[in-house]
Amino acid sequence: MFITNTRFCRLMLAVIIITNVGCSAEKEKVSSIELSINQTKFGMYNGQEVSLFTLTNANDMTVKITNYGATVTNIIIPDKSGKLGSITTGFDNFESYFNDDYIENSPYFGGTIGRYASAMKNATFELNGENYNLDKNMGEHHIHGGSVGFDRQMWQAESITNDSYVAVKLTMISPDGDQGYPGTVNVSVEYQLNNNNELSIHYLADTDKATPLSLTNHTYFNLNGFKQNILDHKLQLSSDYYLKPDETNIADGTLVAVKGTVTDFNQSKRIGEAFTQLPMGFEHFYVFNNPQKALNKIATITEATSGRSLEVFSTEPSTLLYTGRYTSDNLAREDGTQYGQFKAFCIETSKYQNGPNIKGSPRTILKPSDKYDETTVFKLSW
């Protein structure tokens, strides 16, 4: 009798005629079968095999991630008519991440950034009475963890499958002195995809010595699939202040109120409206009052022609809104999808830019007694 009831539940689910609450457990089981993860060879790097992990859900959403740089290489979703399309920058061949145009432009497509996201002024900071000099990879300054940051290293990877999501967990050890930073840091990044079209990124880390740590994901989005630039995207971003940049374009800790300016996105509006006053677009660090590390909704981006939208949730105290002013027009996916200036945006959730040099910057320093534990979620719909 048990077998008969189970088959009946499956039949009822298949035709979407669910009249018995006793079928609910079986519905979850069938739904979980439609979540999948596949691992394939992506290339070779310094004698190590590079893998590509393809995560898919029941709604035709696909996320591709490689263990080189813990990098998102592609996110593919339908549009409102059901047509699938890529909505992120990246490449389908591993070798493309080493072509001359990409290396020269260095846009960090999809990479996991560390030890410290964004710029550090003069490539130096003081901690516990000691001065530390970092790798200078942006003129006299330091950016995105240095010349060999986390996005340019191999990570160990494992696949995870359960009833709620599929995931790839990537781990690495950053040794004491890496790019000039103190302490040995054990770090993991877990990408989870579920059937609610949520890509959750969970960062964990510990250290044996106090050190700055700010991890982010550097995925660039274009919800119309790169058919046009992103100026017609509408953005709502819940922040009242951004960090003022100094003459070097690096934050000095001063907060600037957005109210009454083109930088105010508390109400949804077209991104391109601000370009009349900001012709080079956005490279602004917006801040949030989130001392309890709640997973709050910080932004919603919509695009009318495709019907796609992106909601961003994060526990982080700030985010960079970047609209691709420096992205080279010479970059394209292998299928011809053209990238370039203002063709994509980033929502890079993280600690404050230049945080170790800003008094009171929240959660900038990880201590041996603490655990780094942050989450950002990209939720897509169409």
C-alpha cells in the first residue's frame, strides 16, 4: 500500500494536480532531483588540473564556477519569453583568462577577491603598532589583494548535494606574508544554488594572527544579456551614505549623504539618469548600518526588455556599485558576446575600501579569537 501511495503522489506532482497534503514530502524529494552539479576539466594551471562546476536548478538556471580563483564564469537564466541567455561576464575557455587583452585590462571577471577587496592607499597599513607594506599593483597603491590575490590562485573544491541546494565549496590557505599581509588565513567560499533561483555565497575564515580581511565576489551583470549597455537598468539601493574618495580616488573615511543627489537610489530609478552629472558612471562605496550582520536586502535591479530582475542580500557593511567605466571594449565571450564600458554592473559587497586606514571601519580586522562569517545572496527572477 505504501508503494502505491508513493506512485500516486509522483503522478499527481507530474501533472501538477496536488490535492493531498500527504504528498508534500514527496514533492520536495522530486524537486531536489532537478538540482544537479557536474564537474568537468576546464584546463591546466601550473601543473594542476582546473575544474569547472556546473550547477543547475529546476527552473533552467545555470551557474558555472571554476576552482581557479573561485571564479563564477557564467550565469545563464531565461528571459520573460523563456529564452536562455548569459547575464554575466566571463569566458567559456580557461585560456581566455590569460589572453593579452584580459591581462592588460584586469577586470577580475567573477573572481573571489582577497585578502582585502578594493584599494589600500599607499599599499600600507598599521596594525597593533606595526607597519605592513603590501604589494603595489595599482601604481603606488594596493588593490584586490595584490598581484597574486585570491582570484589568481588555485582552490581545493568539493561538490555538495542535498535536498535544498547544490553547492561547490572551495578552500585555500593564505600563508603568513602573502602579498605582505600578516597571519596564516584558512578561507572557504561556498556557492549554493537552490530552486528559488538564489545563488548564495558564504565566506568563512580564521587566522592565527590579526589581519585585514575583506572578501567579495567580482561578478559583472547585464540583465539584458549584453544586447545593450546597462544604463536603462533600474536600480534601488538602500543606503543613505557613500564613502568619499580623496584625490587618489580612494576612500578617506568621510561619509557623503546621498539625499538630493544623483547618487541616491533609495527609490528605484534608471541608472543612466545619473550619467548627465556623472558621465563616467559609478565607482561608489555605499555603506549600510548593519552591526549585527543581518542578511538584509540591499539592492534590486530590474531590466524591462528581458523581464529579468536581481535582488541582492548581504550581511556586509558596504558595497561597491561599479558600472564598468574601465572595462575594455576588446573583451568578449568566445561566442561573440561583446563586453566593454558600461556594458555591465557590479554589486561588490565587502568591508570598507581602505578599511585598515580608516578609524572605526567595521569588521575590517580579523583576530585569532574571531571567525570571519559573511553571506551575500544573488536572487534572480524573470
